[in-house]
Amino acid sequence: MSLIAPKTLWRSLSALLITISVSFAIKAEADLNLGSAHLRMGNPSQAALEVGNPSNYLLIKPQYVVSYNRDHGIPNWVSWQLNQNWLGTAKRQGDFRPDATLPSDWYRVRPSDYIGSGFDRGHVVSSEDRGRTIQDNSATFLMTNMLPQAPDSNRAVWANFEEYCRSLVRQGKELYIVSGGSGVGGMGEKGAVETTLKSKVTVPALTWKVVLVLDRVGIEPKDVTERVSRTIAISVPNRQGVKSKPWRAYRTSVDEIEKLTGYDFFGNVPQLVQGTIEAKVNDQ
């Protein structure tokens, strides 16, 4: 019978302890970051910081939170808080780039993957929603914050709705926003794309956004009531021609977007309140 040398045993135990320590550190970081303001109203798909779950992988940024889908090369959703503190005069950085925080063995979508496709690199969190600092604005240009978006949607319908949301913020309101894409296949400037760009980036059939509008900054989830809140939801086909209608023509209810996606939006809000405000189609 052979005996394990003390030094070998000690190295093995040290490696095990390091592995355990790292695992606990990662979990502790995830637990801490789940307190992010951008998830204050809920985590729609219970995304988690688990490499073994690449279709619902949690990316936490100071500026927003992402549920990322590795195999689709796009976010399932992005969630962010928006109030006047996030707005500012920082210039648009335009520094589109891969997201280096993805696991090292995953493909990291590049700006060039969109070139020649007829689709825009469509921000989910708008650049203008993060004007407080250069760093905040630059964070919106990570490719994990992009969807292939038809120019008529990105530059018209979507941009106009984004500006409407910011107008509410300038009135002193606070918004909690979740946005993403659904389905497969769209039509850009160069015609229809049935599945993906360069076999790497899935083209969604439509883009959607749900917004919880609070009358003032700082309302906690448990204190959300019908009196101090409302919701807005839109669903826009990802194809050219949609700009012939204003963004209000694409309004729907949060409930309908939940049926479409299977997500539970604003899950930290009291259930009775959710049931009322999410069933309504905003008429303002």
C-alpha cells in the first residue's frame, strides 16, 4: 500500500480549499449584486451567475443587469432603473465592443458580426439613458446590450418611445424598465433574415419593452400601489415599415408580454397590485 506524501496531500487540500473559497466568493458576489437597484422590482427569469446555465446567464453591471443567452448571442432581457440621476451631459461614446466579462470559453459577439446585415446594433439600454458619466455611457455599447434591430424600429419607433420615457423622468418620475426580443426572424434594410447573422447572432421577430412608472423616486416594491404607479408595454415587429405608425400604436399590456415570453415582470411588487396594473393597456 502506497502512502500519499505529506507535501502532496497538503497541496491537494490547499487546492480544494481555494476552490471552495472561490465558489463561496462567487456566490457571495452574486447574492450581493442581486441587491442591484436594477433588479429591485424583480428578476424576470430568475437569471443566475451560473456558467452551467448559458441560456439564462446573469450579467450585473453598475448601469444595468442582463439575462444573456450564449447560444443566441443576444440578451433575453435587460433590466434598468431610470431616474434623473442617470441622465446627464456625457457624450455618446460609440465604442461598440465585445463584453469581456463573459466566460472566457464563450463566443463574444463582435460589432463586425452585424456589418452588412441590414440590421442596426440596437441598444437595449439606450445610450441617452446613461449620460451621467463617460463610463456609464460607454457601458451601453457592450455587445451584450445589443439586439439586431430593423432600422425603422431602432431609429424611429424605439427612439421615440425612449425619449417619451426620459420625458417622464424629467418630470420627477422613476422608471423600472425591462426590454428584450422574442421569436426568430426579421426584415432589415437588405431583406428578411430567417434566423441569425453570420450564424452567430439570433435575429428576433419582435422587440418588446415593459415599464413600471412610479410617481416619485425611491418607492420600494412593497409600497407600490395603483395610486402611485402605472405600467406601459410595447411590442414592435422587427421589420422595416414599422415607422409608418407612432410608438403608441404598438402598445399592449405587461400581461401580454408575460404570456409571450414566459417571464414574470415586477415580481417583487405586491401580487394584487401587479394583477391590476399589468392587465391595463396604458392610454396616456
